[in-house]
Amino acid sequence: MTTDILFQRAKSLKLIGLIAHWDEVRDLDWVVPLLQWEEDERSKSGLATRLKSSRVGRFKPLANFDWNWPKKIDRQAIEELMNLSFMNEAMNIVLCGPNGVGKSMIAKNIAYQAIIHGQTALFTTAGHLLGDLTAQDGDLALKRKLKFYTTPKLLVIDEVGYLSYSNRYADLLFEIISRRYHEKPTIITTNKPFVEWRDIFPNAACVVSLIDRLVHRSEIINIDAESYRLKEAMEESTKRNASREKKVKSTKHTEDKRTS
């Protein structure tokens, strides 16, 4: 590795002391491992910081998803999203389907992929985002909070449609989508098709414009399935019942042996 490349690495790391004495140390054996150590530790630290600030939290890996459960799901489209090419195109993603079918899990997996590939991401629910924005006291505070939600390279807004909102909330969501439009991708999960979004924002004049801005240059993926959470809960219940029955039989067998 040439010293010019090493020097550029030192500059990108802003190792001022090393750069100042570069002519004295550039041929020494410890320079290369020092730069590598610094790059590796900063990469780990950056990843930890991005994960914490993303608010993604715990989630099931997509590798554990039962693709045979949904009646309808475009597996290929979802797996392509994990390649993150949509981010380079600032393409929005809309995951639509009933409760408990894996929309949030898929969105979190995509956000996590973005984070480990060096991008910033933020996961939030529609209720939290809109409540946070409307709680700001004054124009300056609101501008700062709008910037907070506009800044991440990838924004995930979960659970749009689970609650109804007033005009003010609709205007704020429109502001967020507009600020990110053509610049940064946004993932939306919703349990309602767009024709029912007037039920979410019943009196808002901007609903049509909001949908238009959101779906332009977007991919919409519909999932048709029974609740996967309910399926898992029933499976766990069956396992627990089987375990209890086994214990009861074992106890009865032990008691029978004692009495015989």
C-alpha cells in the first residue's frame, strides 16, 4: 500500500498529530495497523450510534418469516427492497395490509439493512410522529422537529390508519412527505387502502395531495393474510398446553408407582 493512500486515510480520519509528523512515521510498521484499528473502531461506534438513534428496537429477522402463511405477498419485491437500491432513487415504499401480517417487521428489517450499510434511519409510528409535532411550542421548535424527521436518509412511519386525525395532523404529515419528496425515501405501513385515507383524515383538504406526493415514484406492496401474531400466539398456547399435559401425566405416573 502506497504512503499516498495511507496519508489520505489518515486525513479522512482527521488524525492531526499523525498527519503533522507524517514524513517521520510513514514508513514505520505500526502505521498501517493503527489506521486499520481506528477505522474499525469508528465503524463499530458509528453503527452503534445509528442503531440507537434509529429507534428500530427488537424485531424478527426476515429469514424467520413464514412466506407460506400469507394468501398474497410479493416475496421477490420485498427481498429486492433489502438490497436498498430504492434508496438511491429516493423511492417511497408503502406496505399495505391488515393488522398482524408482518408490515412493521418487514419495514424494520429494511431499516436495519440501511443502518448496517452506513445509512441513517428512523423508525416511528404515525401516532408518535404527529403527536410529537403538534406538541411543539412555537414555530422555531416545530421547525427543529420537522428537521429531525426530515434529516434521516430513511424514515419509516408505521401504523398509518390505526387512528383518525384532524386537519392539523394531516397538514404536518404532508409537510414531512413534501420535504422528503424526490430527496429521501420514506416507508409507510398502513392497514387501509388509499381510497379509505379520508377516514384517517376525515376533514383534511390535503389528503389527495398527500397521497399523490407519497405514491409518485413509489412501490406499493399489498399483503393479504390472517394475523401472523395470532397464529404465533395460538402455536405458543398449543405448546404450553402440551407441556402441561406432559407434566400432569408424568406426575400421575409417579404417584401410581408409589401406590403400587
